[in-house]
Amino acid sequence: MKENILIDKSIVFAARIVKLHDYLIKNKKGLTIAKQLIRSGTSIGANINEANYGQSPADFITKMHIALKETAETEYWIKLLHLSEYIDDKMFDSLLADCLELKRILVASLNTAKNNQK
């Protein structure tokens, strides 16, 4: 069940990232950061989805680790956008909260998967 919640949350988050990317491009703000953000922010859900079709428990864990790394990278870009004053406090707080929630669920899912392998 956690993976379904994770997929749902990751796709909603990715849609928010797409909208932010479009806003940044339209307003010609942080174009380089916007490109990095769209890659990492949408990759989270893609890797989670791919993990659910993994060939083995080890493959599942590998893909979930990649999703976790992409979450950490996305967190970095969100923080940089905020510090560069490309997004306001409200947008930052909301995006960061969603990103950190995904990170917590990913860590919990990874820990469960690793414990189930033992």
C-alpha cells in the first residue's frame, strides 16, 4: 500500500515541479536551475514507478535508492531557488514540505524492503 501512496504523492509533486518549471521559464528566472529541477523533480516518481516493476527485490531497492537521490537533488534546487529569491517563502515552504514527505516515505519503504530481504 505504501508504494501506491508514494506513486500518488510523487506524481502530484512532479506536476507541481512542471508548473514551477513553466513559471520560471515564462518569467525568465533561474533558467539553468529550472532545467535541473525539472529533471530531478520528475525523475523521483518515474523511478518509484519503475521500482514497482523491478525484476527482483534488489532491483526494487536500487530503483528506490535512485528515487531517494533524486529527491535529495530536488530539495537542493528548491532551496537554491528560494535563496536566489526566484520563489517566495510560501511556495518554498510548500514545495519543501512535499519533497521532505516524499523523502521520509522513501526512506521508510527502503528500510522495510531491506529488512524483508534479511
